[in-house]
Amino acid sequence: MAGDKNHYEMAFSGLLVEAGIRALAVDETRRPVLNGVQLKNFDFLVNGLDAVWALDLKGRRDRPWITRTDLFSMMGWKSLLGPKAEPAFLFAFFTPCHQLAARAAQLDATLHETPAGSYRFCVLPLDEAQRIARPRSEKWGTFGFDWHAFSRAIQPLEAILPLPATA
């Protein structure tokens, strides 16, 4: 399966392979232009339970955040894809084997264990990201999320994908 640029993508790809779910990893070298602005690509296109999902994978350790480019690009993709796909951010919170679980362990997320540690995958639909995003750093162009608002807005991966109970 494609999607092997970093350990977060490899873990997600591994989870999909184990579950027998096919996904398309997006070619990062070709970027569309919308209204004169080049869009950042999302990472995976996956057939879900009720929709096709355009997922932008965000590997994190503890704090959920996205860039201004991430948010505006996903809004552009929503416009380009129309009703054909649902754009969302897929957060992968990683805890190495030798560390105690962080607060991400309390999230309603899909747990995926690997020899290196555990990943907790949760989905934040674009409309929810737009609703709860707050400026984090003007200098770096990032948005953060209040932890409690984020916890209420996310869904575990199995809420959108046909994962077996043991995944």
C-alpha cells in the first residue's frame, strides 16, 4: 500500500492492510490550482461506510493542530470534490512503547498497536475543524483546538471506515 513517507502514514497504511481496506495515496507532486491558489493535497482517499473520505493525515504526539494551508486547502478540496467526497483531518496520536500514554489515550479513537508503540486514530470532519479551530501561532500560520472541544468533535476511525472489531 502507498503512504510510506513517515511512520504515521506507515501505521495508517498497515491498519488499512490488516483490515482489508483499499485506499489511494495521493500524489504529492501534482497539486491542483483553485482560483489561482495552489492547493496542498490530502493524503488518502478511502471508501468509507457512508462516503468516500479525503483524509489529510496529521501525526501528533499530544496536541492537535493544523496549518492555515491545511485548512484552506481542505476547504478548496471540498469545493473541487463537491458531494463526491468528505474532506476530514485524520489525527494519529503516537505514544512510543517506552512512554506512558498521554492524554490522547482518553480520546474516543481507534487504537492500533505496533512494535514501536501505539497510535490512536481519530477523524475531525472539515466542518468541525472550521467550527472549533482557533489561531495558535500567527508567525507559523497554525490553528489549534481546545482539547475539550476537540474531544467532542472527533470520531474514532471505525465510525467512518469498515474496520473489524479487532483492528
